[in-house]
Amino acid sequence: MQEIVSEEKLRARLREMGIDDISRTTIRQCSMLGSSLEADSGEPFSHLEFGVPGIPACRIGIEAQKKALDSGVPSSYPSVQGIPELKTNAARFIKAFIDIDIDPKGIVPTVGSMQGSMTCILECSQLQKGKDTILYICPGFSAHGRQPDLLGIKNIFFDIYEYRAERLRDKLESYFSQGNIAAILYSNPNNPAWICLTEEELQIIGELATKYDVVVLEDMAYLCMDFRKDLSVPFEPPFQSTVARYTDNYIILLSGSKIFSYAGERIAIAAISDKLYRREYPLLKEKWGIARFGDNFILNYLYVNTSGVSHSAQYALSAMFEASVDGRYDFVKELRNYGLRAHRSRHIFEANGFHLVYDKDMEQTISDGFFYTVTYKNLNNSELLEALLRCGIIAIPLNTTGSGQCGIRVCVSRLLSDEDFELLDRHLKMFVQLVEK
């Protein structure tokens, strides 16, 4: 773009969209606002807002889904607990890349991890009297935090920024000891900060979850994307880190959206630990007539809200799991492209005076991956977002992710070509010119 968007134009768009505070907009509002300004300018903006795959979908999944469609599966309802092939191949995949044993019975397909998390928090909030609150480790995926609000479930959160290592233990215990926490949810690697919880921190979470009988909901949307170590070889260490090594009170949410770029089919799994699947809760028996956690998850909560996941997409995910385990498809090799994009774009931000917000995993610099967070000097979230939009950059502010820090989330998935990086650099130079004048 040749000219900075005028403040008057931005204010007019904000009024048209009914936005009073730009720092409180949702991801889609940010995108709509930026796209309208982009259309007005007639020139391309730098799109850093949406966490959409930036790699073509895995062909193995596409071919398996086409074969399933041709075989006639669209005419029959899928089994709500999942097709046997998917359950078996998912269990093998989890063993191969996470080194955890889970009975295929406890592996259940969901309509993306969004449905998986929503169903989990709903059931967990109804397990025991007094345990009615969901705790979030933030920053996090903003839609996760909206789910309990939509369902009318109590929820609280804290920013992990100042609570790493042993300080995390004290912080969690201050919540868990109150006796009202039903479940805790976090992503690892983290969306948006890309921090990765250490083994020490996962052990802390696991031990406290067992001590206070809290269910851990571990979102692995970005499985094996900590590129500081090679997690690509099935059945060989190192493996993806997980709380499942330290507690039996867990559910792993594992999606095809990012690891296989299969976002359009809305397919994921919830992997329920064997012990939690079999555990019986009197309140569930009283409310639903079924005491067992896993049976309720499938037969009541999931069935009532979708009655099963797309039949053909289950065959696709199953085939991709199987190919990855058998060594026919190296999904981690494909994903490393994101790390290269993050490395290159971070240098561009830093050259223009920005710095990382969440920059360390203890003493180690965060990995280059799908997301990262940056800020500029002493600008608050509204000032930063408005100035970036006026200069052709669309992003989301960190406060919408539960963070207490100032800055934005950068998603690298739409930085595809040399031209995209050059455009980002030009837009950032315009930004510096605007805020430093």
C-alpha cells in the first residue's frame, strides 16, 4: 500500500461495525475490519490474524476420503463412537509419537477439537457437586474461553507469563485447593505464545490434578511442532511432551486441522485415559442414567449434539494416522515450513523495533513455529492494533487470548512467498514511520 489509512477512515469503519474498543474484538471481527480496509485501499494487506493451515492438505487423507465416498458411506450414519479403523490407528499414532498407551475404546472422533473441548468442559462440570469451574492456563485460544460462557459454566484463567516452573505449582494449588475446579485446559505448544510446558511443569500439573481430582484437558493441536528437537520418528524418542505421563486424569485433544492441514473437514479425536473412561460418577448416573465417564461422553453428550462425525472424514484421518505410524508420511517434515516462516518473519519484526513478548521456555528461547507474540515499545493493545491496521497489517491483540501483556499474535501460515515477506517489511516500516513521527 502506498498510503497509510487515515485515522478518520479507521474510525468510520469501527462505527459501522459497532466496535467500541478495538482491543476487545474477536478474531473474525479483526479479520472483517482489516479486510474492509484492505478493500478500500485496493492493495494487499499482511494477514497475520487467522490460524488457518498454510500447507496443502495431506493427499493420503484426500484419497482415503474419496474412496470412502465412492464406497457409499454417505448413505449410512457413522457410529457415534467412531469407526474401528480410526480408533485403532489413532491409538497406534498416540503410542508412536507421544509414547502413551490408550485403549482404542477411549478414542472418540469429534467435529474438530472445538467440539471436543466443548463436550469435555460440559461433562467435567457435571461430575461432582461443588466442582463447577473450568480453569484456563493463558494465553490461549480465545474460542476455548468463550465456550463455558456460552454454556453457562463458571470459568477463570491466569496468565502463565510470571508463573513458570515451581511458581506454577503455587499458582495452581491456590486454585485447586479451593475445591471448585472441575477441569483445567491448556494448549501445548501454546496458541498464541508458542511456549512449551517443560517436563517439570507437566509433572506439576499432573501431580496436582491427581491430588485434587481435577481433569486435565490437553490440547495438542500443534503436535510435534516444537522444532527444537526431532519428534518425527515414530516409536523412537524424543516424544511429544504430555501430562499423561504424570496423571490418569486426562483427555488429549488431537486434531487433523494443523498436523495434516485437514481443517476443512472438521475432524479430531478426544483420547480419554483408560482410568477416566471407566470411572463411574454417581451424579452422572443420577442425571443421565449412565455412571461411566466415557460412555456418557459418547452416548449422551456427543450423540445429542452431533450424533457422530462425518463418516468419510473418519476414513481420511484414519489413513493419515496409519501412514504416519508406518513411516509412509512424514507429517513433521511438512510442518517445518512453519518454523522457517516464523524465523524469517521474526527477524523482520525485530529489525523494525519489535520484540517477543513470550520469549522463553525457562532458559531456552521459544521454538519457531505456527505462532509467536510481539510488541512495540510502550504501546498498549488498542494503540498497537490501530496503528498496524492503518499500515496494512491485520493481527489480534493478546488481551483477547487471556494474556495480561501488551502485544499481538502473529500467525505465519499466510506468509507463503518472498513477496509476502517483502510486503510485511514495507508495512512495518510504514508503522514505524507512523508511530515515531
